[in-house]
Amino acid sequence: MPADPVFTLADLATWRRSGTSFAVLGHPIKHSISPPMQNAALALLARTDDRFADWRYFRFEIHPDDLPRALELLHAKKFLGVNLTVPHKIIAYDRIAEIDPAARPVGAVNTLRWSARGWQGFNTDGYGIAMAARETLGHDLAGTPVLLLGAGGAARGAGVECLQRGCASLWIANRTRENLDHLLEILAPLAGKIPVNGFAPNHPPANLPTGLLVVNATSAGLHESDPLPIELRALPRPAAVFDMIYNPPRTPLLRAAGELGLPHANGVSMLVHQGAKALEIWSGVPAEKTAATMSAAARAALGKYG
Ligand code: NDP
């Protein structure tokens, strides 16, 4: 059996494990590196605290149609925590008992915690991007002008985080105008005095500032043949470029940033920090204590799967 087998809904129906279990659900899930990352952190915690000795994290391939049944079974089998990845983060939002107030403007949950009343939902992706920008590029979202590429779920989470942390200004570029307008509408009530503007990636406005933190939250770059989500040379010189994609580790956008001599980083540290925050929610152990172990495990797993 491989170290991290992929389980299914049928496995869940007959699940008999007696220890404390965790699951990540996705479709597809086979490329998820959350199990090695979380299990490395759980092994670290178990070394000094017996409470964690039987805690294990598993991955499940769950079709969106089966998500309600999977969540029901996971709850009945008393899984303590669940992570949700594509495409479940938004679908699950309306199906759980309680939503953390901080996750409400995001409209999506990536972390669930068991309670007798039902699942409690959280979103740790925003924390992940904020920590990653600081750790890898030395940029706090607070006070920084940010250019967000994309208008899907990840962009929404990042946009909410930028505004909640008080970025200097928020610019959003997206291919499909309708999706861009929808995101701008969602973010407007959170903006306060922060200027928020949207534009088409091939028509950057003349008043874009220099020193932008460019954050790619599109899926352009997952495949070698994908187009660049934006032409960096057409922008006033940015301060740095962060790509949420981590596999492949060096996307065309990051290569372009390197060619221009711009500091740049991929999304592995975002994955690590959202994971460490999820474990904090389940265990009470501060995310800072497990992040380094998760990072080493994630990087090792990427080498294996990537
Ligand atoms: P969605 O499907 O919700 O959104 C996709 C976005 O990408 C849309 O804005 C879409 O634009 C845009 N897009 C897709 N293809 C192209 C293209 N060829 N050119 C330009 N734009 C394109 O996905 P998510 O928001 O959930 O995820 C986005 C990315 O973020 C993914 O790569 C995902 O792996 C990554 N991610 C990383 C995380 C991490 O921890 N590192 C966490 C979460 C996400 P349009 O509106 O025009 O269709």
C-alpha cells in the first residue's frame, strides 16, 4: 500500500479506525500533499504529548455530488477535522452548521472542526497568503499596494485578507469581466477608504503605482502551455511577485519575474501556513510551532509527487 493511499466514499462508509482521524476531500485529490505535511506535524506533536499519539490525516477522492454524504459520514464517524480543496470549499459553505465570522465575507471554507451540533467552518487560506507574503518576500499586506490576478475562490479569499489587513490599495485583473465585476461587488463593502479597482489583464490602467505586490490567484501556470496571467513588463516596476501555484514550482510568471530581477515566490509556503493554522484550530497548538515541520514535509513530498 502506498504511504498515502487515496480513500473513497465507500471506504468512509465502512471506516472503523479507533484513533482520532482527519481528512482532506477533493476532486481530484491524488496530487494533494496535505497528508504528508499534516502527518509530519502530528508526529512532531506526538513526540512530546501522548494526546496526539493516534492522530492521523487521510485523503479522500470525493465527487462534488457526494460531498453532503461524505460530510455526514465524517461527522458520524467523529473525524475531528476536515480540509476541503477544489471544488468543495464553496459548495460546503451552505451545508455546515456554523461559520466562523472571519470566513463569512470569503463565502468559502477550507477547514472544518467537529462539534456535537455539526461542522464548524473556517477559512485559513487568507492567513496562509498573509504569512507567505511576509515570510517569502518580506511584505506585510498591511500598507502594501497589491495587484491580485484572478477573480475565483482563491482571489476572493486573498482580496478579503488584503482589505481586512489594510493594504494600501487593491487592484484586480481578470480575464472575464463578469467574474471581475462580481468580485469587485463582494469586496466593495469591506474596502472602507482603501481604493479598489479592476481591469482587464491586457489593459493595465495608466495610474497603476510602482512597488505593487503582484499575487497570482489564477490557475494560469498549472500547465506549461498556459498563457501568462499578465505581462509584467507592461506594469510599472512591481516590488515582488507571488504565485499561489506551487506545482509546478516555477511557473511562467515566476520565470518572467526572475528575468526582470524581481523577488518572487511560489505558493508552497501559503499551503504550509494554511495547513498549520488548520491544525491549530483542531489541536490548539499555535501554527508557528508546526509550520517549519510542515514546510520540510511539503517540500519533500513535492519532490516525490512533482
Ligand atoms: P477558480 O477556478 O475559482 O478560479 C480560477 C481563476 O483563474 C479565475 O479568475 C479564472 O479567470 C482564472 N484563469 C483560469 N485559467 C486562466 C487562463 N488561462 N488565463 C488567465 N486566467 C485564467 O480557482 P481557485 O481560485 O480556487 O484557484 C486559483 C489558483 O490558486 C489555483 O492554481 C490553485 O491551485 C491556487 N491555490 C493555491 C493555494 C495554496 O495554498 N498555495 C490555495 C488555494 C488556491 P476567469 O474568471 O476568466 O475564468
